[in-house]
Amino acid sequence: MIELIHLKKEFEGATPLRDVNALIRDGDIISVIGPSGTGKSTLLRCINMLEKPTSGKVLIDGVDVTDPGCDLGKIRRKTGMVFQDFELFGHLKVIENVMLAQVDLLKLSRQEAYDNGMHFLKLVGLSEKAMNYPDELSGGQKQRAAIARTLAMGPDTILLDEPTSALDPNMVGEVQAVIRKLALMGKTMLIVTHEMRFAKAICNRVFYIDEGGIYEEGTPEQIFDHPRKEKTRRFIRRLKVLELQIHDANYDFPGALAEIIEYCDKNQISRRMQTRLMLAFEETVQQLLIPMMEKPDIAVCTEYSPDEEKAVITVRYGGEKADITTKEEMLALTVLRGMAESIQYSYHPEDDLKNRITLVFS
């Protein structure tokens, strides 16, 4: 069992992990997901003490591995690490790579290490490559060799840092098949991955990492099908987001349009959709809302789904209840209705910006 208590890791100019708290039970298979740069790999490296936490504790079977007196060699034998770039020794044959740590750290005889190594190479489907050198293997074979090397040390927990990210697409499946086999063996695993379908299929828990910690956690069904938090929902659906704030009637309208153009170009949104987003912003904000507000307080959020090629614009604004979709005589509303798949108004008295217009474009 692994327990993380107020774990923090700072680097110069960045603090990817601010306050991580988690309990990892024996037999858990946890997918660690989240945007790039949020500290997923750093989290694994802190558990294995390849990175020393700035503060907080990491307890492995009740032992605080951050304690200066801790036997890290013993702890690392309990938590094997599989790296995204394999880290095999190029001058050693595959079987020698698997044997090396067994002889040096476990103090096994060469024959014991060889027999053990061949067992695990067979387990990952690589026994016929035992006498080859790493540069004679494909990327998928190298990763399977790295997994065999980790398994040969007999760890209780395996930490896999994006094990398929360095592979060609046609090699990903063979490594995933080995990880599935380990899952059936009951191995405790933490897997940092961007392969969402694989994560959903293999794990019993998901950690979504953001804002310096575990932003949301739950079962695969909860996280992938019914995320509770906004950032999780956006990440799972791969939504591209643009947020604009308007607090002055004389705000920089051309600048706002320039931001929309940049957002569309960056996310390869079609010219047709770009035109609709720009017009929707102009008609909703500039023509409908600004004239009716003495002091504008407007938040515009655009979410684009590349998978569905659909955009949703949510416009929230302050003041008393004011449904602008009922203004039948307004030309701007006629334009919006001609472009949008749907337009809905809702009122949220519990929010700071109580009025909400939702426009869907496809």
C-alpha cells in the first residue's frame, strides 16, 4: 500500500505538484491522466524517489521513503519503474539487461538471474530475442524487454511512465497486451498514459492531475463517462477552449475577434466554423448585450470538439433575469437563429453571472 500525504515538488520556476494526497491499495490499477506539464511523470518519480519531494510524505507499506534514513534500495525493489524511453543498456544483450540488477542488487547468482530473466522474457513474449542487442529490437520489443527487467526484480508495485508514447502506432498494441496480462496477475500499477481507451479498459481507478494535485479521481465510468469537474470534462472530450471577459462597453472588440481567429487557426477549425464563431460573438455581445447593460459584466466561453466538429458558445452575464432570446424584433437574434443549431437561455440565481445563453454550432 502506498500513501501520499501533502506531497509537494518544486523546480526552479515551476511547482507541478502542490498538494497531492492519495491512498493506493494493493491490487489497484490506476491510470494517471491529465494535460502535459501537470506533474504526472513527476508524481511517479517522487513515489520511487527518483525525484526528492520538496515536502510531504510518501509511505510505502508504512515506511516513509522521504526519511533520510530510509533504505531506498530496498524500497525501489518494491516499486519498479518502466520509463517511456526504455533505458536499456545498448552494449548488453537483452537477457543481460534483465539480469544486471538481479545480480547487483538482489545478489542472485548469474544462473539464478538468467533463469529468472528468461521466465519473464517468456512472459512478455520476448524469449527468442534474449541474445539480441537492444538496437536489434523494435520499439515495442524494447519496451517489453524493459517491462521484463522490472518484473524480474519482484516489485509489489509497477510505475509505468507513458509506456507507449515513444512507439509507432502499430507497436502500441503489443505493449498494451503485456500490461493487460500484468493486470490479470493482480499487479498494483500506476500508469501515466494519454491512451484514453486503454486507460478506461484496464484500470479500476483514475487520477486526473491538474492544478498541482489530483483534481478529480474516481472509477473509469465516473471519470470518462460522467466527470464532475469542468477541467476533467474538457480534457476527456478533448475540447479546445477559448475564454473572453468583457467588463467595459468600450472593450477591445477588434482584439477579441483577433483572439477568436488565433484560436481557430491554432486548433485547425474550419473557416466556415470560424466565421460562425466570430458572428456569434459579435451579434450576442456587441449587438444584443452591450446596449442593454449600463456596466457590462460578460463571460464568453467557446468549446470546440474536433471529434464532433461542433462548437458550443456559453455566454454568461450579470444583472436581473434577462432572456434576450425573446427579443423577436432584433436583427441580431434573427442572424443567430439562422446560424446556430440551437439557442437556449437559462437562469442560475446561485451564480455571480446569473444569466446564461448557450449556442451550439455544427
